[in-house]
Amino acid sequence: MKKNIIISNFCFMNGWDSGNLKTTNNYEIYLKNAFVCLKSAKNNNPNTRCILFVNKQPEEKYSKLFQNNDIEIMELPFSYFVFDKNYKWALAYYKLNVLQFLSEGFVPFDNLIMLDNDVYIKSSLDQVFQDCEKRILLYDIGRRLNSPEYEAFYNDLKAFYSSDAFPIILYGGEFIATNKSNLIEMMSCLKELYKTIKENNISIQSGDEFLISLFAEHRRDLIMNSANYIGRYWTGMYRIHSENSGYDYVKILHCPSEKSFGFLKIFKHLSKNKIITNKQAYRMLHLYHGHIHLPTILWYLKNQMKKTKKQKISSSSK
């Protein structure tokens, strides 16, 4: 039988920046999200080994929670892909650090699925494991070239190549599925890309998806788009999601803006071994309901105000 593993990762270091992870409260939120991710994976894939990799062991109440639900916690130092602590996505690169250790044989496996913490698994991932026996599955997040996210990514491309770069596909970092031999090849390439960035003091603003996308462009023949398995859904004031949460039936829901909302609701149920249906999960993640969710609207408006302020500052400085 193939040794398949489903993994996630969590790194917290005082004084280090990584997106919104800056307070103890957020530390617990991320741990609860990680539990939802791996518990939902275990519920739907009971014979698959589920592991959370951390740079330090969480407090006992969380360690016991994971252990009691047949989810392993393994401690790994942050030794590879280390950037300056003030870089916004510095801790996000712990994911690549984990993959590097796995490529060196830290845990025996044949195929793996690496997930971000803010995802919910709806069904069996057996088909994903079958697909990644031959290809590396990455998620093309489908950003148009003039979207703010892609423009930032493209600026990093131009900084990396020291000239006008040809646009490439932007893959998200929330999902990676691969076999052992392909992982070894990928990590060898990513280490060289990281070395180039550090040696040439190249300033980049994107997270780990920057290196992942560069590798994917280099080995197009090896990459398979995983959009038939995972969807990224923004549940702000204007809920940007398609019907594939229910009709195309993707297996994995990635809901970044639900870290402090929907995932905490699901945590309350799963941490008490309560079973929830997919329809209940949709509602808790605000994918499938008819009412407006006030906390999410306030979160959305706050972020829009921040963006507007940055744009004004940027415009006035030109």
C-alpha cells in the first residue's frame, strides 16, 4: 500500500511578521484553523496519515486535542528559505522549509498533499493521490494581469529577471500535491531560486507562491492544475465564489477571510467530535446562505479603507 500523507504547517516566532499573524490571539486562531483542516481531512481520509509540522510544540491543550484525534504534531526547525523577519510573508516560507526536510527523508512517504490551514476538506482525496503519482498538482488562482495581486507578482518577476519579464501563471501556495521523486526535483530548483534572491539581494513582495510559480514555469510538463479539486473563495461583502462549491463539487474549500469566523464555528463542532455535513460547512463558511454576515462586512470595509489610504499615499508621492 502507498504511504500517503496529508500535511499542514504552522510557524510562530516572536517579532517576526507573516501577514496577519502578529498576536497571541491570532496564534490560537491559526492553531484552530490547522485543527479544522487536518480533522476534516482525517474524517474523510481515515486511513491516511495526517501531520501538522510546527517550529515549536503548542501548549498542552492543543497537543492533546490533535493527538486525541489521530493527528500527529512534528517539530521542525526553520532552517531553509529564511528571509528577514520584517518581510511580510517571512513565516509563510516555513512551508517550503517543511517540504525540504521531507525531500531529505524526514518522514517516509510516497505521495503527499500540503495544505494551508484555512481550508476545509469535504471528501476523500484518493483521486488527488492517484494524480500526483505522475504530476505535481498546483492551484492556478486565475488572476488577470491587471489585478493588484498579479501586478505585485509581476513586479517581483521584473525584479528577479532585472528586466521586463514575460507574464507567467501565478499559482497559489495553499495546495501542493506531489510524489517523493518530483518533490526532490522541485526543492532542488526552489533552493537555487532562493539562493539567487539572497545572493543578489533581490527585494520581493510576494510569498512562497513566487518561487513555486517560477518552478512551475520551468517545468510546465510536470505541472497539473488542481482547480478541479480546490477552490479559493473570498467571502467579503461581495462573495466571490462560483457554484463549484456545490455543483462541480471541488473537494477542498479555501476560505482565507474565514479564519476568524467560519473556521472557528467549525472548530467548536469538530473539537467536540461532532459531525457536520458539507451543507452545514458551507453555511458556517458563508458560502451558502441568504443573509449578510456583519463581521465579514466590517472586515471587508476595513481592508478597503486601508487599500484606499495606501493608494492615496502612493499617488501623492508620484
